[in-house]
Amino acid sequence: MDRADIKRSKRLAAVLRHRAESIGIELDGHGWVGVDLLLRALGAHGSPMTRQDLDRVVTGNDKQRFEWDLDTDLIRARQGHTVEVDLGLVPVTPPDRLYHGTPLRDVESILTTGLERRGRHHVHLSGDRSTAHRVGARRGDHVVFEVDAARMARDGFTFYRSTNGVWLTDEVPPSYLVQRWSGP
């Protein structure tokens, strides 16, 4: 993606995950909004985007943050919301190990309180270390925590997997963080 599409992607994520009202739209109960309505509202609020721009942003996003319902011409963010939406996630059994990349500055807090969802609906976890490294590296020096997901599941924690492969859970207490690797 070029710089302009990265900017569009960030704006789209902000609107579809956190602040739809900032451009005068409302997401339905499952986070969906009509594509034409979204494009008109973005344009009216200083972020013009064509359907071709939107298509590039959605299909070119390496994390596949957005999804289309082509039958009804709707779009939504796949996860990461701070607003109340029902994504229709179904509990699934996780792999034995999951991973979480985070900035170095957050390590001490995580070792004390664990991974918390904060304002989001869930804690986001990766299925492999390399993805977690990429996530953590977005903000510079980072570490990757390994999560004992099998033990968490045995202990009654619920896991979900979004349609783009991100693993989700409500929290990860520090006792389930079994190892960490420093990023480059």
C-alpha cells in the first residue's frame, strides 16, 4: 500500500472500530455499514475515498482488518472495536500456544497485570511468533509473549478466532505468559 492508502486504512479503521459518529454514520448491531453511505460520509468529513480506493485498502491490507458483505454491499471491521457490536464470534479451541507482540514500554505492566483488553472487546493474539513480532514492531522496540492457551482453555477461558485469523480472548493473566522474545 502507498502512503495515501495507509492513511485511508487508518481512517477507515478509526471510523469502523471506534468513531462512526465522527462522520455522522451509525454501525448496525453487527458493525456493518453500507458502502455508499460510508463513502459519502467520509467525503463530507474531509476524507474523500472512491470505491476503487476502498477496494484497494480492503484487499491490500496485510492484516485483512475489514470485510465485505458483497451481497448487501456492506463493510465492517473484523475486530478491534471499542464500540458495542456483536461480531457473531463462536468459541473455538485454541492451539497450545499463542503469541502477543507489544512495545517494550508495556512489558512491566503486562508482567504485573497480564494482557488486558482495555477499551477493546478482546485481547488480540497471534497464531505464530513472526506475526506477533510484526505487530509488536509497529511501535519500535518490542517483545513477544508466548501464551499458554491450552492451559487457559482447560482453566475455562474462552477463545474466538476472527475471520482473518486473529485469536481473541477477554484477558490473559500473567501466570499464562510463559516466555518472551525481544524484537530487533
